[in-house]
Amino acid sequence: MRYLRATTRPARRRPRRHAPGTAMVEFTLVVPILAVILSLVFFFGWSLMHKHQVIVADRYAAWQRIETGRWPGTDKLNESFFANKALDVSLGGAATGRRTATELAGAAGDLNRRSGSLAEELLLDRFPTGRRAHVSAKFHGHQALWEREGLIGYIHSRHGREGITWRRDEVRPWRVLRDQFYQELDEALQRVPAPGDGMAQMIRGLYLAHW
């Protein structure tokens, strides 16, 4: 007699049905979080944009003070860099040290005394003093929440320049070079009589005029 083995199969679980309105409730709970994240993204973008504008204005102020000898006006900074959208712009400045020029003069002095004296006169006596600018600007955030929480205030930037960039004929070192290195040659060329005096003056022009 053949017996049939009965096999037991596990019962299938039916998928759990969500209660009506669950998705709407979850979406309602997530919306405030998404709104906060989106608001912070806009706030940081707004902040970085104005921070970049203040940095550029600060660098320009330090550059103009050294190149022209005058600080730019705050109205000009507001118009040129902030499109007149800044509520308040302030500019301050101070002198900076001459670290680079001093180190160069010291390195030249280590070679010999005359080179050090030349570097000190050209770099320390004739080059203008560096300047450090401090620009502060305040902008309207168009959001009462940011202003109430104290997230909006003055944006600051500080930038310093040691001096103008070395350029050809910037300090006109020809007379100094003659006095320190070519004095004997210069005196000898000035004593050359005619008709060789024209050639002598042409030779003097090599180290007194443009190289």
C-alpha cells in the first residue's frame, strides 16, 4: 500500500496595506525639513556671493592706495562692486611692514656691502610703504528670519600689499648705480676731450639712461 507524504507549505503573507492618508501625512512632515534645507542653501549662496564682492573690493582698495596714493571712496566701492545694494560700507587702512623688501636687502647685503647699500636705497627708501585695507559691508537679506536670528551682519575682509610691483624704470636706479659702481668710469668718460667726447657720452648713456 502506497502512502502519500503530505507536504506542508508555509502560508504566504499578504502585503500590509497602508492606512489611507499615510503618504500625505509623511509628506506633510517632510515638507518643513525640505523648506529649511532649501532656505539654508539660498542663504549660504547669498552669503558667499557678497563675501566674494567684499574680498574683491578690499583688494582693489589696497591696490589703489599704493598705486595712486589715495584711498577710494566708500560710495565708489558701493557703486562699482555692490551695485549700490549695500546698506553700509566702511573702509579702513593701515601701514604694513616691508618684510619682503627687508629680506631682499638683507640678502643683497650678505653678498657685499655695496650691494646691500644699493638694495636698501632702492627697495626701502624709494619704494612706497605697503598698505592693509579693511572693508566692511552690510546687505539687506530680504528675509526677516535671518535678520531676527542674527545671521545677517557686516561682512569683513582684510587684505594687505607690501608695495607696488617691480617694473622697469619704477625707481630709476641709474644714478645710484653710477654713484656706487661706475663713479670712476663716469669721471673718466667726462674728461674725454673732443672729438672722442661724443663716444664717451654715448657710453655714459648706457648706464645713465634705459638699459
